[in-house]
Amino acid sequence: MPAPTGATGATGPEGAAGADGAAGPAGATGPTGPIGPTGPTGPTGAAGATGPAGAAGATGAAGATGATGATGPAGPTGPSVTDTSAYAANTSGAGLPVVFAGFPVPLPNNQVLPAGITANGTSTVFTVNTPGYYRISYTVNTTAALTSGTRLMINNKPNLASTVAPSLGQSHFSNEIIVKLEAGTTITLQIYGILDTVTLLPGAAGATLSIIRLS
């Protein structure tokens, strides 16, 4: 019969470490960790190119009216067309030998004649030397009522608008017209329509003629 096993001996010293074994396969990816704190802001990048202009905005409300500026200096005085104005009268109480075709009334008294209007030697023809629109008025006052007519002759032609031709006798005649005249136009006050001596009112305005340029 075999002999009985003896008691285990004391453990010997640890042997030298063996060589590393081959790496095992990678383990499964673990869960994502929590987000870390925000890092510091990086430096500002270069400016980008300018974008296209946007559409124009709506017009804003009108601003309040500004204060009135100071009044500017007065401009130069313009020309006065009424400087070309004439007046003449007959205050002598003259007797005029009127014929049907007409007789010119002399107007030698109280004459006011500018450079642009002249009178002939008998003060019966007045010549306008400046073209324009004129207001021409006249009066005739006689010592007796007459059925004669009065009118203005313009360039030796009767102006119908200026004519006063009463059907009944009268001693006061007057009229006024506005007419365009050319340079060199002649104007004459005339009594016509009877064959008689007509006596103008003496010591007063027996007859007057006024010529005023309007423009």
C-alpha cells in the first residue's frame, strides 16, 4: 500500500511576472458625459461684406413749420405805366361852328402832356407815341341843350363805343373807353350831327379830354 501524503509545505516565493497578454476587444461606448462649462469667447472675426441696401422706409410725418425768416430788402421800384397820362381842357367858352360831319373841339387849357403824348398847334389832335392799352374819357358842357352828338375820332375814324348821340336835347356829354393803341395813334374829340354854332360853357370845364395808359 502506498504511503500516506505528507503535509503541504510552505508557499514558495512569488515568481517573476509573466509577459502581458494580448489586448482584449474594446468595450462598449459609455454614455455621453454632461456638457462642460462654456469656454472663453474667442477673438472677433473680420467684418463681413456690406449687404445690399434695404427697401426705403415709409415717409415720416411732416415736421413742424419753421419760424418765418426775416423780411428781405425791398426791390427796386418798377416803372409806372400811368406816367404816360395826358389831360387837356377848354375853359374859354368858345363858340364852335359845328357841321353835320363833325367839328374838332380845341383843348388848349390846363394841358398836362408827358413825353409820350403830344398835341398839334390847335390842340385838337393828340398823338400817342407809346403803344399800349389806354383809358380815354371826355366831357362836353354847352350853354344850351343840343341834339348834337359827341365822339372820339381815333386815326380820323369815329369810335362807336365813345359816341353819345341823344334823341333829346342835352347840354352835358361824357363817355369813357378802354382801347389798345399803337404808337403814332391820333385822338380827337368831336361834336357832330348839327349845323349850328355850339358854345362851350365858359369859365369852367367846357370840354375835357383825359388819356391814361393802363399797360
